[in-house]
Amino acid sequence: MGHKAPADADTISDEELTELLADAEGTTPEEIERGATELDIAPPEEATVVDVDE
């Protein structure tokens, strides 16, 4: 019988994601944070759902 990992086993923290993005973009985590602050992304619960099949 196989062992299954928990669903969140591949989940990373915000800090880890920032570091990965910075590395991929060739910049610093601080630059990524500043750019994210400028985007002003709404929380998911405030997002508009769009059906792309229409």
C-alpha cells in the first residue's frame, strides 16, 4: 500500500515564493516585494469570477 503525502506537502510560504521569483527574475526579494505592493492585488474573496467559456 502506497503512502500519500498531505495535500499541502508542496505548499511554500510567501517568503519562499518571493525568493524563488527573485531568483528567476534575477533581482532581489526586496524588489519583488516592492513590485507586489504596487500591484495592489485584491484578496481572493473579493475577486470577480469570470466564465471564459462564454
